[in-house]
Amino acid sequence: MIVTTAGRTDEAWIEKAKAVANHLQVPYIPRKKQSIQKMIAKHAEEILVIGKERFELYDASGEKPFFFHPNLATVRMKRIQNGEKDPFIETCNLHPGMSFLDCTLGLASDSIVASYVTGEQGKVHGIEVHPFLAYLVGIGLKSWNCEEEIKRAMDRIQIFNEHHLEFLKKQTDDRYDVVYFDPMFEQTIEESQGIQSLTKFAFHNSITQEVVDEALRVAKHRVVLKDHFRSNRFSQFGFHQIIRKTSKFHYGYIEKRPTQASF
């Protein structure tokens, strides 16, 4: 992995790119008017581009870079504000003051909504194994321009750059109220075109029985899984699958200790 600047830059942003490279402990390579495709061909590395408008992460293809955006999180929070129900929140049975661990952070959309619902007294932690993704999402959460209440929800999320199994093993029993997984779907969903750039960097085959067992130890109330409606992971690992006839993805949960307002 290497860091460079956008095509049009200045000394201030060159220094910013160097600081990012130093933070991530990877090389900084001057752009020198080279195309991203040429730099990838030359260095055979993923490239993080530091630009004034946004930071972009390119894989070996040099196409469709990943960059942070909250996806549908802001829309979902508006709906919650208007009194509408959110299937994710209902399945997790999240309430103000609860703690939530997102083991597959990605764009952090669900974590943003979880942070909004759990509020100032709640706690939301996200795990991302890819160091560049963890960095990009962390920067995005701190710098995204949005209304104050949503901004505070983003600011409260704490990100850990680690594999979720290793993270879970280090936690005490009942550490989080809810532990959540949203792995890469085993089957493609056409509606997911907006986040296709993320799949190139995602960690696949990440849910195992050991992972589920550790999640159950660490969760106080529930372990929740989001997956394709045809996924065999619900039955394989003992999740109660909630059928949503109009959706191509479903939620499932394993109840460990019911809360007062169980779903």
C-alpha cells in the first residue's frame, strides 16, 4: 500500500499526504502527473489518494475508487426522527445507553444509526480489518458535513483496525449489549451497486463457528447477523431469521439474555 496526492495539489496537501503515509506506516510516492493506473502498474500496490475534496482508495484495477459516504444512514435517521421503524434497530433491540459492537464496519452506515439511537450515554465500537478502510472511514466520520445531531452520532463511533475474531477474544464476558455482523453476501444483490467499490477491499469468509461462539460470550443480550435472504449462515450458526418478504437481505439474531422490550 502506498499514499500519493490528487493530480492537482499544492505543498500543503503534499505535506498532508506525507503525514498520512507516516501515520499508516506506508510509503509516500510523489504523483508527478502520473495517472493512477500508471502508478498501480509501476508499484503493484493499493493506492490511497489524498485530495482536497476527498480521500480515495484504489485497488489493483485502478477503477471505481472507494471513498467514504454514509450511504443511507442519514435517510434512515430522518425516518426514525419521523417515528418510522428501522428493521436493523428492531432486530438489535437497541435503546438509549446501550453498547454496540459492529464486527464488520464497512462504510459504518449501521453503526451511525446505532450511535444515533443509543445516544450520548451509549457506546458504539466498529472493527475494520483493512487498515486503509479503517483510516478512511474514521476520517470520514469526523469530517462529513451534516446536521449537528447526526454529526454527534458519527463522532461517537470508535474504530479498531483489527480482525474481529482477535478483537473478540480479548474482550471480557458480556462486554457489549449487542454484537453485530454484516459480512459480504454470498450472493449478489443488484441494489448494492452504490457500495460495490467496498467489496474489493472487504474481508470474505469471515463468519465461523468460533467467531459466533466468541460473539455470544462477549454479547450481553444479542448477536445479530445481516445476510442475503438465501444465505445458509442463518441456519448454519443457529440464528433466528426474520423473514422480510419485500427485501433481498434479512436479519437474524441469537438471543442470549432478553432485554425488557425484546423484539
